[in-house]
Amino acid sequence: MMLDVRGMSKHFGGIYAVKDCTFSVKEGTITSIIGPNGAGKTTLFNLINGILVPDAGAIVFQDQVITGLKPFEIARAGISRTFQLAKVFKNLTVRDNLLLAKQATDTELQETLKKMHYARDLDAKAGDLSYGQQRLVELARATLLPHKLLLLDEPTAGVNPAVRKELATILRDLKKQGNTILLIEHDMDFVMGISDEIVVLNEGTVLAQGSPEAVQKNPRVLEAYLGK
Amino acid sequence: MALLGYFTHLGILVCIYAILAVSLNLALGFTGLLNLGHIAFFGIGAYVAALLGLAGLSPWIDIPLAVVIAALVGVILAIPTARLKGDYLALATLGFTFIISSVARNWTSLTRGALGLPGIPRLGSISVVLAFVAGFALLCFLVVVWISRSSLGRKLQAIRDDELAAQVLGTNTFLYKLIAMGISAAMAGLAGAWYAHYISFIDPSIFSIPDLILLIAMVVVGGLASVRGAFIGTVIILLLPEPLRFIGFPPTLIGPAREMLFALVLLLILLFRPRGILGKVDIS
């Protein structure tokens, strides 16, 4: 198993953002986390990569317990991520943004960017790019960081429809290259088309986990989220 | 000859303050650390060099020791404040300046308090001093240029722009902040040690807040994260008020006129070039 989340809980004051959450991610798959707003999806990501520390439970990454490690240690262990709101280093060039993930030649960087359908040059200042382009640079940066598991928080948000379609291809290609991807997504067509596994989260708890077909037929999921 | 001496004196001050400005720019402009303790590192360097010099140590030993001790203090200050950001870091480090200033004022058995330390040995004629401080200023500038172009500089600038994003790329941002503060404080200590050996008298007014504000003005006017900007800012802020001495102002008016000039320069910069003369970065 690539990632195992076991009985994890996190509360802020009296409110549980994540409660007794258990699920797993198989190696070489694309797994999507879906759920209504406030279901705890982003909190879950922040727990997995160490920005938050869980109150209870454990995170096991490739048979190694990573609960309590700092974000940079988890990154070095092999988990790379993007954020819901793209985080680029706005005063740095696109080249420097990417070099922070990995030492590489310009040709390698350009190849990675080409895959992301990024149209500007490496010397552009990241803060001058459109938001959609910043997201692509962030995604390129996350894939460049040597990793075994990629966490993507709403990769399609703020990206134009044409690129959104390309994004499905990009993610499938990444999977073919051996990446394991865990993503948060609201676009159901996108999720159902791309995922091997779906984890449905509601009020911080896993409502169901399974193939897209199984999840779509699950009465509890229909009631809580997808609608009848 | 008197005029030559005057210009040499200004040259020495420009070099010493340029070292201070470029080292503050390393912390503030490149790493995003609004460190108001910088003037304390300068004062610590000056006091260490002065006390050891007065105790009979050679300047070639007391100046390096001042640098090392200032660097250590910089790292020690960075450890508890590394988690603070923006205004909170500014407040905590300003508190540090007050503490160090208070120690210098009250530890009279060591520092003679407000009486200050006179008779710090000089290092030869003022042209010799100018040659040395100019050399060290050049060295400090080259070090900061080298850092800014290295992968260390890239990491520091990433921390400035988005610390969390730097962490998820595997950067131990805590460690890098300590490195930045240590190098920055070491250079400030160097400037302080030379200042003590040049002026040959120091007292606790070396930690003054107006001087700290001037120092920050040098960095802001020159431009954040610009090495040449730090030099230009130093020259402008230090030399701009000098002509006031020659236009026949009564001495009582020179002080206030200086303040007005600084305010004017800062206002003009903020209105017309908010990033400073050579600045390229925005810090939120």
C-alpha cells in the first residue's frame, strides 16, 4: 500500500474537521477524494503532509509511519503536493520556481512545462503570470520534486476548460510513468473519468471508498452528496 | 587637507553603513525577515571589539571575535523568533534591541554604562582605515551577490515569497533562516567592530532607534533584494544631509533640517518608486 490513513482525527475547538478517518491509496492508481464543502478534504491533505498534526490516528506511507513529521521531512520522504490556491514564488522566475524542486537543465524544465501546456518562457516572473498559468507552474513544480505520491488539491479550479481536458491526459500520463496520485476534486465528470478509486468524505468521516461505479450506486453517497 | 580628511571620513562612514545595509538586505530583502535587531548586532560587534581592544588584544584578533560573537547572537535570536512572521517578528526583534541596549547601559562594571568606552585603539591613519573598510565592504557585497545567485539564495528568496511552499518542496526553512540571520549578523558585527576602532569611542547610544530607522531607510530607498541598491541607498541617506553644513544654516536648525530631508526622501520614494530605486521585489 502506498498510503494508509488509520483512524485519524483533527478538531479545531469543539468542531471535528476530520473524525476517525480511515482509507488507503494503492500504488500506481489515481484516487480521488470527493465530498461537500467543509467535509474536511483540505484538512486531510494538510494532515497527510504535516502542516497540521493529527489529534489521533496514524499516517503510514510505504510502511513507514510519518505522523508528526514536519512538512519538509514528509516532502523528502516522497510526498509532493499542490495547494487549493496556487502557491508560486511570485518574485522568482518560472525557472527558479522549478529549480527549487529539482536541479535540472533548461531543456528538462521546458519539456516538463510543455507537458503542462504552459505557454510562456522560463524567464517570466511567476507573479506576472495569469492565475491559470501559475497553477500549471505549481503542478509542474510538484511533479519535478522527486516523489512517490502526488497530492493535488483541486487541480482543475481556476484553469480554463480546454486545459482542464488536457489535465486529465496529463494526470493519466503521470500515472503511466508510475506516479501515484491522490486528488481532491469537485468536478464530477473529471473525477469519474479519471479515478481508479474514489473516497467519499462527509463531515470528516469516510462515507465510502471504491471504484467510481460502486461509489455512484452507493445509496449513502447519493443521499449525502451526489443527490438522487 | 582638511577637506580631504572630511571626504575620507565620509568614505569610511559610507563603507561601514554600506556593510550594515547590505547585510540587513540579506535578511530583509532576500529572506523577508523584518529584523529590527540588526542595529543590536552592530552594537554588539562594536562593544566586543572595543572591550577586547581596550583589554590589549590586537585588532586582528578582536575584530574576527566580534564577527563570530555577533553571528552567534544572530543565530540565538533567530531560534526563538523563526516561527514569527512580519510585524510579530519586527516587534520581537525590536524588543531584542531594547534588551541589548539596556544591558549596555546598566552593566556598568563591564561597559561603564552611559559613560561609554573611550580610547579604543585606532588602526593607523584614516586613509589606511578607509582602505580596509572599503575592502571589507567590497567583500561583503561580493558575498551577498554570490549568495543571491546560488541555490542558497534561491531558497532564501523562496522562504520570503512563500515559506510553506518552500517547506513542501523539502526545504528546512528553519535552518535556512538561521543561516541567513547568522551571516547577516556577522556582517553587522564586522561593521560595528570597525566603527568602534575608527571612532575610538562608543556608548549605548549606538543602539539608537533613529539610527535603526536610517538603516532601514537605506535598504528601502535603495531597493529590497538589490545589492547595488543597498549601496546607493546608503550613499543617498548618508550624504544627502551633508551639504546642510555648508549653506550657512544655524547649527540648531541642521538637525531638524536633516530629519525633514529624510522624511522628504522617503515620501518621494514611496510615492514614485515604492520598490526603491533598484528594487525588484514586492513583499506582502
